[in-house]
Amino acid sequence: MTGEDTRHLPLEDLHQAAGARFGAFAGWSMPLTYPPGVMKEHLHAREHAGLFDISHMKLFAVGGPGAAALLNRACPLDAGALETSQSKYTFFLNEAAGIIDDLIVTRLGDDRFMVVANAGNAVEDEKHLRALAADFNVSVEPLDRVFLAIQGPDAWAALARAGIETGSLLFMHGVEPRQDWFMSRSGYTGEDGFEIGLPEADARDFVAKLLEDDRVQWIGLAARDSLRLEAGLCLHGQDLTTEIDPASAGLMWAIPKEVRAAGHFIGADALRSIIERGAPQKRVGLKPDGRQPVRAGATLIDADGNPAGHVTSGGFGPSTGHPVAMGYVDPALAKPGTKLFADVRGTKIPVDIAALPFTPHRYRKG
Amino acid sequence: MAKTYFTEDHEWLRVEGGVATVGITDYAQEQLGDLVFVELPEIGRKLAKGDTAVVVESVKAASDVYAPVDGEITEANGSLSADPSLVNSAATGDGWLWKMKLANESQLDSLMDEAAYKAHIG
């Protein structure tokens, strides 16, 4: 059941017509699965091309002479060093270096940037960005867009057939292929793919064209979650929270050394001292023995029964054919191959610390 | 003659000679989606109506299946260990979950027959 405040996707009628089963996520009524079911949907995205409606996510246009300076303050980022069309995975951090949200920032012009934020944090993100923007000569504009992701090895070919050439666009780059469109080669599956923000009227034509192609199939939120988990990608609200810093999360690769050294971003001091002391915990992949999934919230213990950490995401990996999970452990236990146990309803399930991702990334980097 | 009963929690029971074979309905398996694991009960375990007997796990979530009546587990469907998707493909057949010896057959009177269950799920 969904409450009165639940938000509905602009293309909800198309999902209904496609036979979607809906569920609540981050305040939205979202298609969880379609008639093929999560297992087949997941595998289809890995083998062909999956189409996802991710319009619950928010696009912000950040523009003006102070745009780069604002983003450099809000994120551990050198926005001015990005080339036009270059995208960067980054965060909003709080003063304690806790992750308010993880984002993708793309430079679209000299002083124009696109920020893509998570659904669950969109309101908080906008408030945060606007409060900071008061100190800069910049505008922050939330865009009213349908946002689609098309992911999988056939994604580029399906787009080409639908009239969108992607040839020269590489992974983590974004462009504006048409008026009010934004398209980046990025995603949340580990596959080659694209995320496209566009006006609703355009989206209806575009979706119809894409779905004429047998290689393209709607994929629900359930498979989106299993795909991203196999790819070792974090879900904010589970694997990342305001209590978790980028060092603990193993995401320091997203923060350039010079940016860290200069320390102009919010949370820089706290992050520096976390790194000096050593992160209190580490995000790791977890591979449970056998077939029983180990899920978010499960406690991890070592062979002697001492607390070792906890699981933040877990489920079954349709491509790996076994359960997969992610969690946080004591840094001394974070080495792949370390054997721990997860407490699942009183049963101790052996789990191995595993290297992430579980499924190799297949990004088109050049 | 076996008689089949249904519960509001979307389970079915096929009762013959004081023993019930229990599973989830086709409606329930559809709601759950692709199952990847079934945590089977121990033989000999005594259950009161409402106790969790089995946990079925889909890709996304774990769900409890409750004992629909009092009784003792006499058999668990071992083939689900190798192929939990049997519950999806044959919920009311090969995808049965457990068998239990009934402690109190009069409890069956409060359950639904197929027609009532069909009305229940609309």
C-alpha cells in the first residue's frame, strides 16, 4: 500500500501497461519487477540491454561564475579541472566527513555543471546545495525530467537504432544530445550503459522506439539492486550513510590527492584526521557459503564469536549464481579470504571476505 | 480422500490420514518472486499454529511461512535445497514445503476451502 505522499513516476502508465509490480522506495511508487521476474530481468541486462526508469533520481543544473567554486566547497572535487563533458563520482560530505549523498557531477560548459543525486536524499541535497550557494554567484536549478538508464552490452546499439549516436562518448562522460536532454555513459549495473534525462514528451516517444527493439526490456528496481550489488556499487542509505566517511567506505579513489591536500571542501579536516588515525572500519565484499542469502542488518562475528562487523547489503546474485553481500568489518579483518560468520536468525553462516566487484565491470573506457 | 484447505497467509494444506502437506499458494509465490533459498524445518519439530515453520528467500527479501495449525514436522521437501525455484514453478505440487502430523484436526475447520480462498485474494 502506498500513502498519500507517495510520488508517482511520470511514465507510471507505461509501467502499468508493461505489467509491473510496484513497491515503495524513497517515497516513490516504483516498478519492482515486470512479468519476467527479477532473475530473468537481471540476466537480460547483463546479456542484452535493460531499460530502467530512474526518474525518482534528481538532476540539478548548477550554473554561473561561481559554479565550480560552489561544487569544490560542497564536494571533495576540483570541478574546474574537469574537462567539458567529463563526469566525476563524488559526494556531499558533512563537517564530520560523513557522506550526505553520493553523486555524479558532469561539466557541461565553462561554468555549467549537472549534478545527479539519489532519490532518497534529493530534498536534503537541494537544501544543502542552496544554503551553500548563498556564498557564491551561482544558480541551482532542480530539473523536471524523466530519467532513464539503458544498461548492458547492447545498450549503445539500441540507442543507435533509436537515433542516438554514442560512438565517441566514453565511460563517465556526459553530453546534451538534444534540447533539454542530458546523457552520460554511466550506470549502476557494472555494464556499459547510459543514463538519459529528458522531457516527458520526448521520453514517451523515445521509450516506445527503444522497446520496439527485442534487445531492450524494462528492468525493475529489484534487479537494479541485485545488479549494483554484484557490481560492488554502494547504495546510499545502506552502504553509505552520514555516519560513514569515504575512507571507511573504500572510496578514497574518488578524491584526488591534490583536493585532499588543499582541503577546501566541507569535511576536509575531519577526513584528514580519520586517515591519520586509520579508518575505524572498512567496506568489504562478503561471499556467504552455500545458497542462503545474508542480508542487510546481519551481524558478523569471527571464529571466536567476537563482533567483527555487520552487513549493509545482501541478496542473491543471479549472474554469480550464489549469494552476495557487502558490509563493514574491523580493518584487521578486511583482507579477501578472511573467514567470518554471519548471524542469520540464530544460524551462523560462514562468509568469506571477497574482492569487489563480484561481476567484472564492463565499462567502455576507450 | 485428501482434502485441501487454504489460509489467509496464502498457504495450502492437503490433509490425508491426519498428515498435512503444506505449501504456499501460486498467488504467494507470484508476490514473492524468484525464490533462491528455502530454510527447511527439522523433522520432529513441534509447531504451534502461527510459529514460523519455514523461511523462503527471494532475490530481494526473506519471508516467514507460518504453521497453519498445531502439529509435528514429519518431512521437509529436500528437493528444494537443490532447486528452490520449484516453489515458483509448482507451488501447489512439487514445490510443497513440509509435512506435519496434525495435533488437533478441529483447527482445520477455521481454514478456507478453495472457493473461499479465491474470493479472499479477489
